[in-house]
Amino acid sequence: MRFIDLSVAGVISITAVALLLAWNSQAPDVAARRNLDQARLRDLLTAVSERIGVAQLLHDTPFELCSYLDRLSNSTVTLSADVEGQSCDAPPAGAVFAELTFDDGSRVVTLESWYSVGP
């Protein structure tokens, strides 16, 4: 009988902790912040692609494109590209990042951006 009492008490306490975690008021704020950061990074990529020009994006060598994006990067935001599998750089694990892909049928270029440090 005592085993059943302990089991029931354990289940109740685990359920209470799970409910407290689920009702965390900051969880939606974290998701909203991440979505806002991704939108800002996507806007930055759109501006960069307009500055470079889609035609040049699709015809530059990976080295030229990576060099240009490296010059545009700063201490807060890192810009990178993936050209047909050749990547300039990769975002760190867990980073908020955004990407924008261009495909002209013969070549695929993906621009990427992420925060180098917390926004």
C-alpha cells in the first residue's frame, strides 16, 4: 500500500513540474524573439542581394562571393554563401540564422546570415 502512495505522489509531483514548465510565461517571448531575429536577418539578406544584384550573385566564383560577403560582415552579423555545395562559413550550433536561395536552373546560390554575437 505504501508503494502505491509513493507512486501516486511521484506522478503528481512530476505532473506539477511539467505543468509549471509548460506554463512558462517566457516561452512565447523566446519564440517571438527568434522569429523577429530571423525576419531581420532575412531583410538583411534581401538588401545584400539587391546591392550585389542577382545576375552577379549567380555568376561570381565562390571565392569572389565569399570575399565580398566577408567584407560586408561585421562584429554583430556574419554573412556567408553556399555555392553549389561550397560554403564560405557555417553558423554555430544553435544560432539564429536566415537564408535566401537563388536558382537560375544551372546554379544554386544560398545566402546565409546569422548573429556573430547575441543581438
